[in-house]
Amino acid sequence: MIAVPHYISPEEYLGIERRSPIRHEYRHGLVYAMAGGTDNHDRIAFNLLRLIDTHFGDSPDCRFYSGNVKVNYKDDFYYYPDAFVTCEARDRAERYIKRYPKLVAEVLSSSTEAFDAGDKLNDYQQIDSLEEYVLISQQDQKVQCHRRISEDAWETTIYRAGDRVVLESIGLAFAIAALYRGLD
């Protein structure tokens, strides 16, 4: 059976999402159910969030979020990143949606890797506040950091086993092994 795409408005999407027990992402009028993740996916995201939490301590300036809060851009898309940071006071008013991320991280899976590294990367790069977009592999110790270097230019740094990962946007550096701690 082939599903026929059906356009819905951002308002319809948000109404459905508030009532749904299943999370969905929205992109240009189409809604996509979020697939469940693996234990390794969950552990990597947890390890990253723990590193960020330890780094921020009690800082009142920046907040970090897990995959339960949406990032939005001009009603073009609503995504649930695995982890993201916002340091923008305007993001404190809304509980479910943030619009000014500074750092966004996705843990890659075989079903999402092409989208995360392609269309989703292009979408996120439209957000003026975004400084870094980080893709973390589950298959091996590999982190791709896409970093804004000017208004419309980005560079990519790849970190591998034995490297120290540097997240310039939030001033955090750590051994890549810390992301993969406790994995099976």
C-alpha cells in the first residue's frame, strides 16, 4: 500500500501533536511519526546531555533540552532534536517549542541518517541563531560537527576515536569516548 501525502497546516499539526501519545515531526505540510530508538541511541543522547549539564552547572543563561521539546522555524518545520541548547531569553516563554537554538545534536540511526545529514541539516541552517549542528554515529566513534563560520557559510569538522570533541558554540570540550560510555 502506498500512502498519499496529505498537506496539513502548522496549526493543525500543533493541535494533533498536543493530543497525540506519539511524537511527530512536521516539514513543509507533511507529518512524520517518530520511530523508537535503540538503547545505544538513548545512552549516547543521555551522555551528551549529562556533559552539557555538568558544563553549565547552575548557569542561568543557557538551557538544554532532550528529544521531548520541538525546535521550530517559521512554521516550515517542527523537529524533535535528540539534544539542543538555547541561550535566548525569548525561548523561555513557550514550554513546548523553542525557536532560537544555538546548538542542535542528532544521534544517527540507519533509518534517519540520510535525512539528518541532508534535508534536516539544510533546514536547521536557516535558523540564524544556530551555530553548530552535531551528528553522532551509533555505529562507531564518529562525530560530525557542522559549524557556522559566517552568515551563509558552514564548515564541517569530523572527530573520531581518541579525539577531543569541541563544541565551540557552548565552550565545551570532552573526550569522544565520553559520548560512548556505557554502550553495549
